[in-house]
Amino acid sequence: MLQSTMLHIQARQTFSRTCNFAKRYLATAAPSKIHVGILLKRNPVILRKLTEFEHAYYTYRESLEQAESRPFHREFYFKKGSTAEQRWLDAQDAAAAAAERLEGGRTPLVQPRDEELAGLETAERVTEADKGGDVKSLDRALERTLYLVVKKADNGSWEFPAGPLEGEEVLHEGATRHLHSEVGSSLETWVVGRTPVGHIAAQDKKTFYMKAHILSGKIEPNKRFAQDFAWLTKQELKEYLQPAYYEQVHKMLAEF
Amino acid sequence: MLPTTCLRRAIPIVKTRNPAGLTSGQYLAGTPSSTRYNSSTSNKKVKDVSGADKRYQLIRDILYSREVPTTQPKPIPPASAALFTAPVATDPANPQALKRDAIERAWAILKEREAVAKVQELRGMYESMRSAMEELERTDRRLFEAAKVAADREEVVVFPRRLRVPTDTPPLEGWDYDMKTGTR
């Protein structure tokens, strides 16, 4: 009697285990195809400009610091009659003419101007690409993060580059391979880790997006996949992407 | 001879105040640097001694300087307890405090908004990543296992050296379209 119950229990366990195994196997062999998408971003090249309030606040705090600080004893830091002392005094004289008085009749201390640094050539923060609104240029919007979007060849909609996985490759390997096939190989990229940053689940396919940075190079769209391309900020992407598509991808984009 | 010099060195050098009330440390605005600043060293009565003594004297002058900042010092306990009970100045008779508190409150509001926005952005990114991994687990176990960042793996995600840090101004040559740095 006991033996038959034991056998019955064992049979039930085996049956349920087989069912689970079949479920998992069937799940992996599901009809939905897996695509890998690439969120290629160009990081900001320059630091953000301070807002008027930020600039005013920092100036206010600096003036407080100057007013509340203990006096600067120049004979401790400069040898008497040295050229460094003279250079420092000249800088204070020059600043005294322009600066306002602090409380107590003191003027703020200034550093002598480093002639070598002042003579360095610097590039403009606002480039021609900014003025011309050239969305294909990587010199545009230097303060912002730019994302690559392509105009799909089949339906003409703007999307992030994406394509099916091939063979036994994994997501981050497929991302590099497909990116080079879609936008050319004359670019240096870095895919961040192995984990996808977002996904879109459609009826026929599921696309998992990998984040990548572009370090150098240019985009040469492959006509088979992409008619056109653009480098856009998150706010501009809202105009270009389909609303439903934007809703699903906007969380993985950086605000600034 | 010897005892007298020792005695002389042992006497602390008294800083003499000049008639203008300036000490050696104060820099008076508007005065051209060519004029001699009244300093205690010039009025010193004691004979010039070795360089080491001068430095000690200088440090002593600085440490025990009579000059103090002319703005209100910050209160020390228990007077600072008032800051916790009334953190914002309300007395209209003290316009400086009102101004200072208004500025600091505005700054705090700005920083709070920035922090909230940053947390929201990061939360959105995290949720997006999490739901992608959950979907991947349901869809394809092989890819899911490969996508996991497990503690038992040896490989560590490292940043490429050429990932540039933002600077005040962009590079002179602009964006490197020809991948020149890669060929160096």
C-alpha cells in the first residue's frame, strides 16, 4: 500500500518536472526574435556654463570669504624685495583700481596673472555646427549628451540602430557587430559592460538596447539599413522619434 | 659678553605699532607699491639677528596679530543654539541677515531641485535596465546568463583611456573624425 503511494508521488513529481522543463524549453524557442539595439552616445565635450544665479552666488560667497578671512601676511610668503613679491604687488595694484572695497577697507586678494596660461589658444565653445544647426556633426551642442538615431530604410521612421542577433553571439558582441554593419567601421566605440539598458517588446520581435560611447570617428550609414542619421539631444529626440517609441526609450536617456 | 647676547635673544621682540595703526600684515588699498609700508621690522629696536629668529618673529606676529576680520564672527555654543530654533532671520532691523538668509534659501531650493531631478533620472535608468533584464530572463536564458554581472566572474568592466573628461573649452581640432588618436 505504502509502496504504491510512493510510486504515485514519484510519478507525479517526474511528470511536473517534465512539464517545467518543456515550458522552459518552449520559452527559449519562442517565435519572437531577439534583436539588439545600440544606444550610441557622445558625452559632453565641455563643462556646463554657470547660470546667472550660480555665478552671482559664487561671487557672493567669494566676497564673504575674502572679507572674513584673516589678513594675508605677504612677508611670510614672499622674500622681501624679490621679483615674485613685486609681481604679486603689481597684480594687487591692478586689481585695486577695478575692485570694490570690502568691509574694513580691504580689497580682495588676486592671484598674479599667469602669462603662459593666458597666452594659450583656445577654441570656441559655440561652434559653426551649433550656429548652422548641423545635426550630423559631432561638434554641435558640446555641453550636451548626443545620441545617434538613424532613419530606417524600410519604413522611414527615426529609431536607434538595431538588428537581429546572429549565431551564438551574446548581446554586447551583437551590438558591436551590428553597429559596424549599420553605420560603418570608421568609428571607435566602447560598449558599456554586458547588461542591456532598456528594451522594447513588440509582437514579432524583442529589442534589447546596449549603451555604447563613441570615442572618435564618423558615421557612414549603410543604405541597406539606414537612409540617414542624426546626432540629437534628448529634447530633440522627442521631435524626431515616434511618440510610442519615445515613451518606451526615454527613460534610458540622460537629461542633459 | 656671551651672557648678554643670550639675554638679548631671550627677550621677546615686542612689535611696535606705528602711528597710522597699520601692522606689518595689512595691505592698504590704493597705495602704490612703491611707498614703503609701515612694518614693525623697520621700527624694530632690536639689532638684526640671524635668519632663523626673523622667521620665528614673523610667525609670532602673524599668530598673535591684533587684526581680526571686521565681519560678525560665527557664534560658538551655546549662542549657536539660536540658529537651530530660528534658522531664518526675520528681524527687519538686521537687513544684512535677511539678505544673507534669502540668498542661502534660494540656493538651497535650487540645489534641492537639481538633486531631485538627478535622482529621478537615475531611477528611470535603473527601472529601464531592470525591466530589460527581467524580460530577457523570460525570453532567453542563455543571453540572460551572459548579460548578468555576477560576483564570481573575474573580468571587471573598465573604462577606456580615451574616454575624454569634459573641459572648459573643446579641443582645438574639434571632433576627431579621422580617428587620428587611434593610430598613434
